Amino acid sequence: MKLPSGVYIKGYKDVNVILHTKTQWGLFLALAIGLAIFPLVGPSFWASFIILTSISLIVVFGLEILTGYCGQISLGQAAFMGVGAYGYANLVTKLGIPFPIALIGGGLIASAVGSIFGLAALRVKGYYLAMTTLAAQFILTYAFLHLHRFTYGFIGYSVPAIKIAGEPLSKIGYFYLIVGITFILGLMAKNFRRTKWGRAFIAVRDNDLAAEAMGIDLPRTKLLAFAISCFYAGVAGGLWAAYIGMITPDHFTLMGSIYFLAMIVIGGIGTLSGAIFGTVFVKLLEEGVMWATPLISGLVGGVGHLDTILSLVLFGAVIAAFLIFEPRGLDHLWNRFKNYYRLWPFPY
């Protein structure tokens, strides 16, 4: 009788494999098939939920590369997402550039703007860098409000729907498009960690002085991390603009940046699976708050802005609980469960 005792890496080729076991392949195929048929048979509400969660996941992938891999804290990810959204909108409406090129163009614009603010990472780090990116959030929010020629301020920027053969894309089409792009960018982020630059990012995160002593170019590495992270945010912003159809500065606030950072903290900093767990958890928590608010409001007699108050309280409590009881996040809990399952019924 053969019992599973672990996954063995027997050669360099096995190191680059993402799915090692038949169980992992089976779960992956089940997930892929489920996502393929879900928009055809599933509720429209949950299809929209998956679309919006996928867009948020792209932003969190970029933040994971910057913060989880390279150790650079950012509190301006929502603002860089806004840069990509407005960049995409201007490229599509004013220059008539097709969707794929405009989407990449919006990401490149966000990458360029993020690299400018990333210059601060060459001189400061830690909490000081967080304050610098917080300043970027405020500066870009001011720009969204007052650069009416490019953003239309509070009025909002109307973005045309994506068209294929002259027909607007349906919700099912958006589902396959956005989920497919999310999968591609997630796979790229996963594989990036195994490259020379990915290993350089991790070295800088662990000890930047030791990394510099080993010959790693710190300025170039940190700027590259900001550029890639903001590119991901910009692409997500373009997809948001194309799907929602109307963008305003209220879509890219400081609270959004805090939520994105909370997603990687709750999921587990430094892993792509943690980014997925954290994003899905936070988005489900948001939906749970919206569902529970009317019930609680009836019990307490109708407090104004209860949904906002309750969401802030819940998010604060959840983040505090994870920092106290499980600072390594949901990904670590998942690994502990897998290890328990593999070793059961043996306690060692």
C-alpha cells in the first residue's frame, strides 16, 4: 500500500512546475471548468461579483510584487489604478485607440507615473516610504478632481463599452475577458518570482544592504518594482473603466488603497495564493456587511451611515485579529490545514 509522503523535487525542471500532484491538477481543472460554465448558468449577481473581484485581484497582484516580493510599502495603489483608468479612457475616446492597445497604454501611463513617485524609494524606506506613497494618493486625487480636460472632475468620465464586430460586449463576454486577463497576469506574477529580477526583489526585501553588497542595483530594482506594480494597477483601472462605463474620483480613494493593502495582509504577504485568499475574503466581507446592515439597522433603530460604520469596524477588527492571532495570513492557515490533512491521523 502506497501512502503519500510529500512532493519531491528531483531536478531543476521540477522547480519551475506550478502544479506538482494529480490532486492539484484536478482542482485546477475543476476550477477552470467551473469558471467557464458559471456565467452561462450562474446568477448574474455572482457573475458581476467575480468580475469585480478579478479586477481587484489584478491590483493586489501588483501590490504583492511591490510589497510582498520587494518589501516596499505603498498606500497609493488605488490612485495608480485611477491613472490607468483615466489613461485608458482618454486613449479610447480622444485618440480612438483599440481596446487591447489602450489597455496596455493605460498600464504604461500608470507605470510611468508610479515610477516618478517611486523615486522616493531610493532615499527612504519603511514607514517613510508609506507616507510618500500616501502623498502620491493625495496628489493624484487632487489631479483627478481638477484636471477637467482629462478627467472631467466630479462630473465623471463616460467610457464606451468594448465592441467586437461592432456590437457591445455582453456581461458574459466581460466575464471571460476579465477573468482571462486576471489569470494571465497572475501566472506572470507567479513566474516573475523565479526570474533574476524576482530573486533580486526578495533579496532587497530581506536585507537591502546585503543585497547591495551582493551586486544588486538597488535603485533599478526598486524602481522596477514600482513600475510593474503600477502597471498592474493601471491595467486593472482600464478594465474597471471599460466594465463600469463611468469613472469618477470617488472610485480611487485612500480607503481603496487601504483595502488593497489589507487584502495582502489578511491573505499573507509574499505569496500569490495569499493575494487570492485575501482579495476573495475582503470582497466577501464587503458583501456580508451589505447583507447584514439592514438586519442590524433594524435592531439598533436605524443609525445613519450604518453600512460605512459597520464596514470600517469589521475591517479594523478583522485586520487586528489577523495581526494578533495569525500574522502570516490565510495562506499560512491553508498550508497548516494541508499539512494536517497529509499527516492525519499522525500528530507529527
